[in-house]
Amino acid sequence: MRCKFLRSSFLSVCLGVVLALGSSLSYATTSIPSSEATRKQLLMKVKNKADDMRSFCSGMYKCLDTKYEACTGEELKPWPKVEYNEEFCEPYKEIVKRGFPTDFKAPMMVDVFLRLGRQYRAIYENEGTIPLEVNEITYLFDNMPFTADLVNAYLETDYTLQYTSRDRRYFSGGNGHGLSGDFYWALQDSAGAKTALRNMFFGYGYAQILKWSLKGTAIAYLDMDLVAPRTLKYKLKAIVFPGNSVLNSIMQLRVFKSVVNSKIDGIVGDIKKASNMYFGGNKKPISKDKRLHTPENERHLAEFNEVIAGGPWKIGDAISRERKLLELNRPPSRLRPTEPKAHVVIVDSTAKMDSAGFVDAVVETVPETVAKPAQTTDSAPSAEPVQTTEPAQTTDSAMPVMSVDPTDFKANITIKKDSNNE
């Protein structure tokens, strides 16, 4: 009985130690040395704004247990009116779980995290369905300007979408009625899963809502799942960062949030209308709209119809195809002729010339300097030319050397390697 008690006590102690170690490892603070992120670099990233420096340093420390040595003690202190609880830190952990990098040098890393660390936030959520298949929404995401042109053709709207970087991760857009912005497509999946269905955007927006003209920054998640044939369920969550307490109060108003949701519903509604008309077989708007008759958009229409018919498409295919088209259309490069250089041809001693005078036993070519006599310290180099007539008879282990200008080579010389001299 005593032995059994001791055994169970020992196991309990071991379990307690393991749990304690696991807990301490899970919440161990990661320290980023100044050699990796200098104070000068941090200040440049936050544009020398003291409040943003504090938001970045304190938020990373309190929510992700990441301490930057370049941050001062004052900058690591939490904001007085912010409670760094599970609710406040949830977006930090969510974007990291989705795969957003915590590497200081990653694109927009500091911009995103310093805003998450600010005192004021307003959260908006919107969900519904759109009549598209996964490959179809993937194609439209991968070709945003075409998507805007297609919706405009059907609804006579003024949507704009333009990529502002070669990799198509940065883009700008607007609805033509008071909403516009510049965005970074930060994540196109969730830690490598569900590409094009798990998205994260970060951007600067401008909006005319009621009597207010507003501008600011936001992080948005757009998650989608296919729940039925040509039925994608979506959920949009936007975290907006008001610049001050007055704006924060306005953006928390129920009426304000209602107007924001109505704006989002309007955009989604336009996508639904255009999709239903397109899939319903109405192609008249396409034939009438000049924007869809450019060579580029005609190619997009053909590709989109292939995808609708069941063809595959993934994010990045648009860039790959454009590169291939550029390669095909690139004019052939003109090679500049090089000046001929004298070479030495080593010939098999058994070589014979055919009736046309061509050698049929060239073993290899080497630089002309090989053919020159070796220099000695007590005499000048020999001025006698290298023998170019009939080679003297030699044993199998020795081969004569002839000086030949490459312009004398004929096209039908056959190069053969002497197996006895390999």
C-alpha cells in the first residue's frame, strides 16, 4: 500500500514538473536584441511618433510576450486606459495563428502591430452569401481590375480596382460613391490552408458616411466557405482604428455601424446582381462595354469562361501566365559576333585527310599558347614556327600539335576523342 502511494506521489510530482515547465516555456518572453532591430530602425518605422512607438512596444510585450531591447522602459508600459486582457490581445494572436509574420523586417509588420496596440478600436462584422464557386472567386481575386470592369459593365457602376505592385499584393480601389482606399493583401490563406478563402487585408481608407468625411486605417479578415453548389458563405470582420477619442465615440455609435454595414451590403449586393445576370446567360452588357473588348479583357473573359466550365485556377496563376506571354512576345535577342581567336588543335597521329582535305580525327582544341615552345631561363623563346605540314611519326603515347586558325575550320569536321589519350 505504501509502495503504491509513493508511486502515485512520484507520478504526481513528475506531472506537476512537466506542466510547470510546459507553462513556463509557453509564456517565456522572447527578447529581440538591438542588433536585430535597432532603435533607429524602429523610430523610422513609426515615423518618429512617440505614441506609435509606445503602442508597438507595449502591445508586442503584453500580448505576444515579445520584448524589443530597443524600446525604453516607458515605451514598454501599457496604456493607462487599456486593459490587456484576452479580448484586447485576441487580434494579435489571431493574425499570428493565420500566418502573419512577427519578423521585424516583414512587409507592413510594424504598421499592423502598432495599430493593434493603440487605445481605440471599432469592430464591424458582416456576413452573407455570394453566388460563386471557389475557383471562380479565386479567378476574380487574381484579376481584380477585370472584376471591377465586369461588374461595371452589368450595373453601370464606377468601381475601380488597380494593382499597385508587380506581385499584386498591393492595390487600390473605390466604389465611386465616397469609399476608396489603398490596401495590402497581407494573407491569402490561413497558415497555408484554404488559399483565397482565408484572407487578411490591411489598408488606409477614405469614406463619406452621413455628414462625416473620415479617413483611417483598418485590418480586415475575409473568410469564405463553399456551403452549396455556387454558394459561398462569407464573413467579413474589420478592425478600425480611430485617431482620437471623439472619432472613437462616433464610430462606436449603433447608427454609424448600421450605415457602415449598409455600405458593405451594397457592394456585396452589386456582386450578386452582376453574377446572377452573367450566369443567367445575359451577355449583352459584355458586347456593349468597350472596356471588355481590350485584348487583355478579352483574354480574361476566355479564361473566366474556362474556369466556369470547371477549369482549375489558383492565386498566382495570373502572374505566371502574364510572364509566359511576355516571354513569347519578346523579340529574339541579337548575338554580337566575336572576334575569332587562334586555337591549337591536337590531332591523332593516325589522322588522315579525306578527298576534300578535311581532317577526321580532331581530339580537342586548346589555347594557342600550348603550341609554343616552353621558355627557359637561359635562352630566348624559339622563333621557329610550329610544324603545320605532315606530322612526324610518333608513338601512340605522343601526339603532334598543329597551329590552326578557327576560320579555317570546316562545318563537316567530325570531333572524335582519342581513347588512347583519355
